[in-house]
Amino acid sequence: MRLPREVVNLMDSKHCKKLCSTSAKPKLDTASKLIMPELSAASKSASPEPCLEPKSASLEPNAAAPTLGYVHSIDTCGMVDGPGIRYLVFLSGCKLKCKYCHNPDTQRFNTGTIMTVNEIVKDIKLYRSYLKFSGGGVTVTGGDPLAQPAFLEALLVKCKEEGFHTAIDTAGYATASVVGRVLAHTDLVLLDIKSINAKTYKYVTNVSLDPTLDTLRISQKMGVDVWVRFVLVPGLTDDVSDMYKMAEFLAPFDNVTKIDVIPFHKTGEYKWRDLNLDYELWDTPAPSQELLSLAQGILAK
Ligand code: SF4
């Protein structure tokens, strides 16, 4: 039986991550060298050149070694990215380029710590009791976890084998076959829909909206629950008619059990400066409470 749909506003972990997880570097750096000496060689052979963007925002997966992945950071106590307490794995890389991204550092491919699935799951198991007790589990986020699809799939398979509830936090930008393979091992999708307006979506993200909506359709077909996430940015995603269209579009999806309205905020802006990137939203304010309430009201319909 489906849970009733909720509409809430919150700061998701991506948006508050630096506030709560500056210590959330992968804790296994040292262990990885000791436990998995072959990783050193793998690290050396991996591309040494961090890149902010892939050569093209292709939907095709990079089928590198599936049990090795680039991990940006880990947080063992996520509270909003799925039910209960979440073990959060932030994978590096994202094919989108959102104008309001609060973690542009996570967009970079081939950066972070190279880790194996077994290393991560070994660490997750240390937290099994409180993850289980809270009704929580594992959420793989990023960046966008679908940017490392083979590794993501392998990690989810292993988590399910260990009996953990699994969630992915994604913009859904991948081929249908990749999405199908990943969702076969996923209990919940936290799906970021930046706008239902294709033009606005492209303007905000630099990629097409279609794969995101296809991911939603595939989730429904496969019976996977979805929490939709919508970031409300004044002057960018706050068109009232678009919000009504999104509500209308989402209404038939009985697998969408929650809609999170996430207010744009300013706390991650310094990273754009630190990374020497062009940032267009310096003068954009956080949404007013009135605007937030309006968005909530529309999306609740
Ligand atoms: S989907 Fe957008 S907001 Fe999320 S990591 Fe990628 S660029 Fe940033």
C-alpha cells in the first residue's frame, strides 16, 4: 500500500552537506591502501586529470571497472535523504551543470578517493544496527550517482545482498537501460526535477529534461517509490504556471509519495569562487516564505 503523498520543504543533504559533513571525507583512505593494495596501482592508472565536465553530456555510461568508483565523501548520519538515518555515499561526477549547484566541487569526474564496493559496504555494516533501528539505510548521491552507473549498480547490489534499504539521489540523466539496471536494486529514488518546462530545464542544467521524466516513468513501471525534489529559485524556477504544470504532470504517478520543495540558499556560493567558476546567481535571493508556501500549496494539489 502506498504512503500518502507529502509535500514538504527542506534543505537536502546536497544543499547542507558542507555544513554537516566537512569531516565526511571517506574514512577509509588509509585502510584502502592497507586492505586493497591493488588500489594504488588502479589509482595511478586512473585518469590523473580531474575534469569539470565530460567531453559531452552523453547519456552513455562510462563502463569502467564496476567495482571501483570515485567517492567524493561519506556521511554516516544523513537525516533527510530517505527514511530513517541514512549512510550517504557521495559519488564524484555529474553531467549536469546547474546554475544553482551548491556543490560544484562534486561535479568533477575522476576526483575524490578511489574505493571498492567491498570497502564501502564493509564500513556501512559498522552502522547496521542504528540504520536498521531507525528504519534507514543507504543513499547514494553525488554529484549524480548515475554518472558512475556500473559502480553504482555494483554498490546497490551489494547493499541489497546485505539487507539494506537503498536510495539514490539523482537527476535521472541516463539511458533507459542504465536506469532499469540501477532501479532493479533501488528501493527509493530521490528524483531532482529542476523544472517541468523543457526550456527552463535546459537553461538551468545544460541538458535535456526528457531522460529525467523517462526515469520517473521507468520508476513507476518498476514499482519503485519516488520522492520528487524541486529547488525553488527566485527568477529561475519560480514560474507559477510551470509549478502548476509540474503538479499536473506528477498527479498520475502513484509511486511519487513525497514532493520536497527545497529553497534556494546561498551557503555554497563561495565554492564557485574557490573553483574559479562563473556563477550567475550572486544577486539571487533565497525565496520568501510566501513564495515557498505558494510552491508547496501548488505541488500539494
Ligand atoms: S544535478 Fe545539478 S545540483 Fe546536482 S550535483 Fe549536478 S550540477 Fe549540481
